[in-house]
Amino acid sequence: MDSQREALQRIITTLANKDDEIQNFIETLNHTLKNVQVNTTKVMIDLEEEFGALQATLDEMKASMVNKIKQEQTYKSQELQNQLTICNNALESSEELLDYANRTLSTNDPEAFTKAAKQIKDSTEMKLIFTRAGVTMAPAFRLSLKPKISDNMTHLMVDFFHEKQMLRSLKFLPVPRAPEIDLADCLVADNCATVVWRMPEEDHKIDHYILEYRKTNYEGPPRVKEERNWDIIDNIKDTEYTLTGLKFESKYMNFRVRACNKAVAGDYSEPITLETRGFNFTFDGTTSHQNLKVDDFTVEWDSSGGKGQESRIKGKENKGSGQISLKKNKMSGTPSPKRTFVSGRPASARTNRDRFTGESYTVLGHVSFYNADTKQLLHTFKTKFTQPVIPAFMVWCGGLNLYTGLQVPSAIKSLQKGDGGLGGSENSLTGLAQ
């Protein structure tokens, strides 16, 4: 009966997990469908804007070329009109001379005829005309009878055959393919996360990459209805990136990356989920001295009596361990609290207290304390532990800052594998890291 219940419970758990996955996938599909509609509207608007800009450019070029043709027309018309005016004036002068000559032929006075004929001859030879206003050159004899301007306008003709071919070859922008994240090469250590990716095929037009990440407490694929937004790292030139100084207050982190050329960004890679094991805990104000001001992450000595025992913050659930940064001590005449060490056991540890009382075991281990700012080793305890180890601190005329959501540094892990590596206080994380 018990085995059947266990089997049924496993089936129920499996089905519940599968239902959760399917529900998440349905939400993803609905979100994708909505984005398809939104993005379609966006690209349609962009297309209209681009063609509008193209049409505006064509209209601008057309107006410029039409203006050039009109200027050429005005210039040629003006030059021809000026030449036509000169010719008309010359024709009028020539006709006057011709009329004077005809009248001279009809005269019967020999003396007047001789005089007039001589004047006409001299005026034609000297290109002069005698008028009442005086003597002028005959325009008909100094006039060029060749047009100054040609009526040809072929130099302003156009042929947009190649341009039309180019317009017919208009196409959508080439989009980079989605990168592939190499899960085996990704690393989470020392509160840093390194993500490595590659392109499915070589693409020399890629300009940079965009990495997006967010924290989550779900192990599977990223969920659409996630409380946290994606954080963005832009303009990455390499195919890997390391996020440093992270605080792991969640169990996992989602990562995705996309490639960009000079114009557009491509699709996201398949997202990955990396486990981010960090140690999180807070100070237990219910176990502190009454002259201490205690909140979740800071402790300060207060000679005026702190907040009083009645207003102390209740202990919160223990989530692991972290690092302690010692505040600089300030000298004071305030006496120190009694050296009665009170266990800093959090609530969850107290709820499981009975489970440990009936067990008997001994563990030989090390407990080391480092300065979180300088990475200098403060002290190491080597002893046999027969009960769960809960850190407790004495604060006098100073304070403590708690840094949580951290990982055990790799340098400490490597020393723990050695013999007596943590024995001397001259060791430090800085030296080990080097």
C-alpha cells in the first residue's frame, strides 16, 4: 500500500510538473502571437516611412532637375530674344538705307544724285549711315547671322533604367542568425557568470552582440510571466561575456543573446538557465544584546539601549551563510556587553532543533573568517563539530555589515582540499586568487 502511494505520488508530481511546463508553453505561444501582431504593425509602419522617405527623395530630385531645365530654357530664350532684337534693329536700319538708295535713283538732279550716290557708297564701304541724328555704322553689315544658342536640350534628358533596376531589387535587410550558447563552456563561480556562444556559421557582417539576463527561481525555460525584467548588456564585441559582482539571491539565472549587424538585430538564441548557488541569511535580532541595533543586514552598538527587547526584529529563516564585513571601531567609554555568547541560530534552525538532539556525529572541520573588503584572513578555527555551526558575533563600539547572496570563493575551496592551508592568519583571498 505504501509503495503504491509513493508511486502514485511520483506520478502526481510528474503530471503537475508537466502541466506547469505546458501552461508555461501556452503562455509563451500567446505572448509570441501577440508580439507577431505588434511587430507586424511596427514593420508595416517602418516600411511606409521608408517608402515615404524614398518618394520624398525622388520628388526632391525631380524638383531639382525640373528647375535645372527651366533655368536652361530661360537662359536660351533670353539669349535668342536678345539676338532677335538686334536683328530686327539691323533690318530696320538696312531698310532705311535701301529706301534712301531707291529714292536717290529716282532723282533727276545730276548734282544731287552724284552726292547721294557717293554718300551711299561711302556708307556701305565704311559701314556708316547718315541720319538726321548723325552718322552710325550699318548694323546689317556688322551683324552675325549665326544663332548664338542652339535649340538642342538633349543634355538635360534622363534615363533611369539602372535606377529602376535598383528599385526593383529592393529587399528586406539581411538579419543575422541566432547565436548558439555553449552550455558546457558557461561557468558560474565567485559570484560571476560567464556565458559563451558561437554563430551557426561565420558572418563577417556582425558588428556586436546583445546579452540579456535575469534572475529566477524556476529551473526550466524562461517564463513569460516572470516578475523580473531582462537586464541588457549591449555592444559586446566578443563571443563571450562575464558578469561580475553578482548577488545570488535567486536559485537560477536565464541568459539569451542576439547578434547585430550595422542595421538590425537578429533573433535571440535559445535561452539557457544556469544554477546560481548562493548563501543567503540575515541577522537574528531576537538573540542580540539589548544595546545593539539590529536589522537584516547590519548591526551597530548603541549605548543608549538600542530598540529595546520588546521591539526586536523576529528571527528569520536561515538560508545558509555569507560574508561579514567589520565596521571600523570607534573608541567609546561605553562598557562592553557581558561575554555571554548567545546562539545566533535562525528560526529554521530552531524548528529543526529536535532533529539534531537525537543524533550523534562528529565532523572535523575548519571555520574561517575573512574581511569582505580586503579579503584578508582574520582567523581560522580547527575543531571537531558535533552540532550544527551557527555564527555568533560580539559587537562593541562598532558594527557589522552582512553581505549575503555570495558564493564560497574558489580560492577557499582550493585551500580546503590542501593540508593545513588555512592555518595561518597571514593568508588572504587576494594572495590566493593570484
